[in-house]
Amino acid sequence: MGFSLNILGISALYHDSAAALVIDGEIVAAAQEERFTRVKHDHRFPEKSLHFCLDYAKLKVSDLDYVVFYDKPLLKFDRIVETYVAFAPRGFRSFMRAIPLWLKEKVNIRREIRKQLGTDFHGKIVFPEHHESHAASGFFPSPFDEAAILTVDGVGEWATASVGVGKGNRIELLYELRFPHSLGLLYSAFTSYTGFKINSGEYKLMGLAPYGKPLYVDKIKKMVDIKEDGSLWMDMSYFNYCQGLTMTSKKFHALFNGTPRNPQDEINQKQMDEAASIQAVTEEIMVKMARFAAKETGMRNLCLAGGVALNCVANGRILREKIFDNIWIQPAAGDAGGALGAALITWYQLLGKPRTPSKNSQKVSLLGIEYSGAQIQEFLDSVNAKYRRYDDESCISLVAEYIATGKVIGWFNGRMEYGPRALGSRSIIGDARSRTMQSTMNLKIKYRESFRPFAPSVLLEDVAEYFDLDQESPYMLIVAPVAERKRLGCRDEQEVMVPADSDVLKQVHTARSVIPAVTHIDYSARVQTVDNQYNGRFYRLLQAFKEKTGCPVIINTSFNVRGEPIVCSPKDAFTCFMNTEMDILVMQNFVVLKTDQQQQSEAEVEKFKNSVPLD
């Protein structure tokens, strides 16, 4: 047995901390800290995810050769101080809040890493730049030997976007856009203005956009000068994030005729039109950036990373524009994915190791923790849950039948996903053919806004039958139109009954296709293709559903409720199941019916809330 080189990448202290382990160039394990701590977007040092990675590989801290932090904190600190000085004396209150935290935790990250790992760690600590980590996460796991690279986010140290090229085992960043001019921060400004939470509400803004019209594009372009290469110059008098505690200024509010929406207020047409407008501008910028990247690099493949790469509508637009032949998007495109990029750039670029591109080097991003049947059974027994255990084939057939009869299923299987999307391991699933399922899941299961669309999972071999998509989309990061042949005319008789107190978005309840539960108002869908080679059990479930119904498409949404991370452990799954109106929980081959649990005593039902999660 030869010597192995072990590299641990970490992202932390700003947003979505995570750890990723690479052994001899192979991506072995990766997870976000929030899944273990149950604190959404947990930014603290990724202690639990770090130890998960080591435990999964049966390594000790002393076995680590490199620990790689995903950016350069001192350079980021320089940017923060320089920005405050430039806007002084404005922003003094924000400065006084931020600086003590930086001096205590973030500047001395090298010391923090050694403190967390203890005296057993004798390896080296490496600090690539933020957008280098993003670029590495985009290119090195991709199936391409060479590709253009586009990274777009809020801000790293100074860079807010970059264009580069990857060839073999090396990446090179050629151009960058610098703070405070940032597409990610521009989008977040509108997220905040329309009443959603920054760093989590951007998905809501994207989902709201199809309900509106892009009436405010000209107003946005009054604040933002967009160049042909996709770079932008923002008039900072409209924004407040450089010097204040908010994203937008009074001048911004005057331009858009009102203060930001209170999150408790009902969404109205103005917010829908604002969402449509900033989405249209974002797509325009992303397309221009992609065209510039193609022109400057001469490449026919594109790799995308950074938080804005999670805007799957813009990704779909780039794909449809035929700027590149192929696109690959890092599934953990935000800061969490920086941990993986940091580890990979060390292996390939710093150490100069050879690279052989692979179609699935990221293992469909199923890189997290897995629980055995014995662990699941032990937990269920510990809380006196009533369950049935089946063999694999019988279980899959039974669950397919439950979906076909309109049941909502909590599906817990195999290794947890790395990144923000549920890909068939920690998912809530249902019948995409149902006209009421979208509303039921939003209001009774997810406890979130009724306009939020759900994604379809479809058998890879059937994707072209249902969607205008000519490539794989295993990570649910491309929006594509529903095929014309599967669409329905939106007639009044197709309206379904909605609650009397439903919001103004009643349009969402209209059936627009033969898979209405996953068809958005503009006939679009955020598609996940499911391949038997890489996601076998989930594939067999879809196949069984198709055999029973003729339809190869189901709803797939993340196994959580609003405000909570995706479930990690059997306890998390059972807690979510019991506290929502889900019908059935399936953990591997254990099937738990809600009706059975309701027959238990109140004490038994409550017991699980205080149970200890399994390691």
C-alpha cells in the first residue's frame, strides 16, 4: 500500500462553512457545517463537518498533509478597512461592529485552524484566493480537459467576478471585476429591497420573477452601467453596503418609489415586476460575461462557480444561447464549494499532480454522511416509532405506488448531498402530475411562500420527451422549458380550489402541463436528470413510478422546512416528518406511516424531540 496525500479544504467565518477531503486527487467526502449544527448557513469554523470527513476516511488529524482555507483573510481585511476609510466618516457604526469580530476571529485564521486541529496536526496551511478556489471547484471536477471558467459572486477579497481558463491540471484567471461593483451584491440588494433575506432569499426572488414584467430595467440601468464584456459599474450613491448596515440607500428607494417591503407584508405586483427586472438584467450580464469568456479563451466548454452560478434561470439562458457546446456547474457553487476548490487547487496546481478528467469525479455530489440500516432501526426503536421493513425491491415498488396515489414522501437514503440542492438522498418527493401537489407541499409541508416552484426529477433517457434540454442536468442547476407537446392551454376550467385567504399569486394554481406540480408560470422547470449509473436507487424509484403511471417525472424538493437546513440524521428526518403534514417517511428500507404514529401516546410522540442523534 503506497503513501497517500491527504488534503482538507475548509470554508468558514463568512457564510456557509464547509469541509472537503481530497485523498490523492480523489474527492472522498464533503459537507456543510449547517447540516450537523442545524444552524442554517452556519458560518462558524466547520468543526463537525471536518471531523465527519476524517471519520469517513478513517483518518486522524495527524494524517493531514495540508489544510487549505478558501481565501486570504488578510487581503479581505485590507479591502474592508480601505472601504471604510474611503467612505469615512459614514459607516462608523458598521465599522465598529465589524472590526472587533475580524480582529478576534477572522484575521488570525491560521491560529484558529491550529487551535481547532490541536497539536496532532503537523501539516501545512495554504491560502489560495477566493475566486481561485471557486474557479478550481468549477474546473477540476468537471469532465473537460480544457474549458473557459466564469466565477461570479458577491465578493471575495476584492474580486466579485472572474474569467479564466482551465487546461489539464492548471487554471489561470485572466480578468476580474472588483468590489464594490458586483452582480451578486446587486442581486442581493434587490433581494433585500423586495423583503427577502440576503444569502437565502435570492432563490425566492428568482422564483418570483416569472410572475412579473421587467418594467424597471431602465431604472436599474440608471444605477448600473453594463459593458459589452459583462463588467458593470454601479453608482454607489444608490447603495449602502460599503458604509452601512443595509444594502440600499434613500436614493434607491426614491428611484423605485418606496421603502423596502416588510417581510411580513403581502407580496404585490410591484415586487413581482422588480424581481422580473433584476432577473432580466442578471441574465443579460451573465450572457455577456459568457460571450466574453468564449471570445477571450477560444474554448467550447464552460465551467461556472460562485454564488451567482446558482441562478439556474441564467444558466439555462446561457445554455440556450449556444455560446458554448457544453456547460458544467459546480453543485456547491457558493462559499461551501470553496472548500472543495481549495483542496483541489492544492493537489493539482500547487503540487503539480496529473489530472484525468472524469464524467463523475464529484460522485453526483453525494459526498456527505450515510447511516446504516442498523443505525436507522436503533433510532426508530429508541423513540417507539411504528415502522415496517421491506426488501429493496418491495420498498421501491411500494413507495412508487404511494407517490402515484398522491402521498407526500420524506425520502432519506444513502450519502447526504454536498451543496444546496436535494438530489435524491435527503428529498421530499411527490407526484408531478398532481394539480394540487405544489400548493400542498408549499403550505403544509415546507411552510413557505405559495409561489415557490418545485423541481422535477426525470429519468435521464426521458428528459427530451418532457423538457427542451439536450444535456444532462444531474445537479438541478439548469432551468429549461417544458416541451410544447406536454403543455396545456390555461383555461378557466383548469383552475383548482384554493384557500379563501390565499395570496395574490393565484396564477400558480393553474395547470400548465401534464406535470403541473413542477411547471412554473412561464412553462419553465428546474430540471434534475437521474442516471442509473450514478444515482441507482433513486433512479429505480423513478423507473418504478414510470412503470405504474407511464410518467418518468416526480417532484423533488429538499427535505426540510423553511428556515432549517436540509436534514442530516435519522433524528432530523423523523423530527421534520412528525412536525409537518408529510404522509410517509422512508429511510432506506424502513417505511414509517404518519397514521401509525398518530396512534401513539403524546409522550411517545414527543420523546423523539429529546433523543440523541446517532453518530
